[in-house]
Amino acid sequence: MAERLLLLPSTEYSKIRLVKIPDDVNENGAFRLTTGVIATVEESKTDYSMEDIEDALEQHGFQLVNFTLGPELG
């Protein structure tokens, strides 16, 4: 079975993340869940970091995937 991945976009190149979707979550549910988790972190911590978001996603079963996107343009 192929891995199901979700790209979390960002306007900042360094904040783009790729995560593996947990087996018990469908693709539409994964999008809703990740946006909800990110919003919860942003609302609960005014000085949140990407590590806070990554930790929260991992607590919900998502796994960060290392990837190479390419050089930043601009």
C-alpha cells in the first residue's frame, strides 16, 4: 500500500512540511484535522514555534517526512 502524504504549505519556504497521514484517517479528514490542530496551537500559544505544531501533529498520529523541495526562489 502506498503511503498517503499531506503537504502543509506555507508562505515561508522553511515552514513547509510534509506529513504521513495516519492509517485510520481519510484524506479529507486529514486536511480538516491538521488545520484544526494548527489553529489550536496558534490560539493557545502566542509565541508558538514550528516545533509546537510538529509535536501537536505527532500527538494526533501524523509523522513528519523529510523531503527536499528545491532551492528557494526569489
